[in-house]
Amino acid sequence: MRYKSLLAVSALVGAGAVFAVGGSSGAKAENDPVYVVQDGRVDQHTFNGYRRYGESCHRCHGPDGSGSSYAPSLTESLKKMSFEDFSNVIVNGRQNVTKSQNNVMPAFGTTEDVILYLDDIYGYLKARSDDKLPRGRPKRLGDDS
Ligand code: HEC
């Protein structure tokens, strides 16, 4: 319940911040969060997504969403995954029991640092997935360096 209302709020915030829409491939619903990349530079949301990814997901999913021997490449996953499916996996976690390996995607449903910024994380990964962002730390719009 609580999560649902959080998502509704963040979807509204996300929609208000849009001024350039990225993301056309894959299953995309109208209210999916979007990213902004202009001349190779990202907006605050996308940059925040990069930072949050680094803090909470990188250790399993590898640098820049590229995957590891333990967890799948999220730049690949987002070519097919809707924001709703993405959110469900992160809130509830998932365990692949069909493989010989027993790799676990933890549930982040009570981790505010992740749940509050799900649309930023999705936006960042979607930009990577759409090939709009190179690997590494993105430059920010309005930054001189
Ligand atoms: C402890 C390691 C670990 C961490 C940390 C982790 N994941 Fe995962 N994740 C996995 C594993 C392993 C799978 C594959 C599980 C399966 O197939 O059942 C997975 C699966 C996923 C999937 C589904 C991919 C697909 O193609 O179906 C998504 C989306 C995902 N993770 C997003 C995230 C995000 C976003 C974060 C950071 C907030 C994160 N994960 C943090 C291990 C992790």
C-alpha cells in the first residue's frame, strides 16, 4: 500500500520534470519515467539514478548496468522490461531457482534510498539501454567540467 502511493507520487514528479523524452525501444508505458540527455550531458534525475545505481546495484549488476557473472545486464533487461516489471522485481526481489546457480535478487521494498529513487535509477539504466549514454560517470547539464 505504502509503496503504491510512493510510486504514484514519484510518477507525478517525474512527469513534471520532463523536457526531452528519451526511450522508445522496448515496452514503454505512457507514464514510464524518462531521462534527459543533451549533448552527452544528463539532468539531475538521470545523474541521481547513476549515483544510486552505484550505491545499491553495481556490486551485483556490474559497472554501468553491464552485468556480471552473478547478475544479469540491466542495459539488456531494459530493452524488454517495462517500468512496472522493473519496479516489481526491485520491490519484491526474485530468486532464480531454475538454474543450477542460486542467485538472489534482494527485495528493496523497505530500502528508501532505492524505492524513493526508482524512477531515477530506471531513467539512468534506460538511457544506457537505449545507447544514449556511454559507460562511466555522466557529465551533468550545466557543469563546465
Ligand atoms: C546481491 C546482489 C544484487 C543486488 C545488490 C541487486 N541485484 Fe538485481 N538481480 C540480482 C540477481 C542474481 C538477479 C537475477 C535473479 C533471477 O534471475 O531470478 C537480479 C535481477 C534483477 C532484475 C531483473 C532482470 C531481468 O532481466 O529479469 C532487475 C530489474 C534488477 N535485478 C534490478 C536491480 C536494481 C535496480 C538494483 C539496485 C537497486 C539491484 N538489482 C541490486 C542480484 C542483485
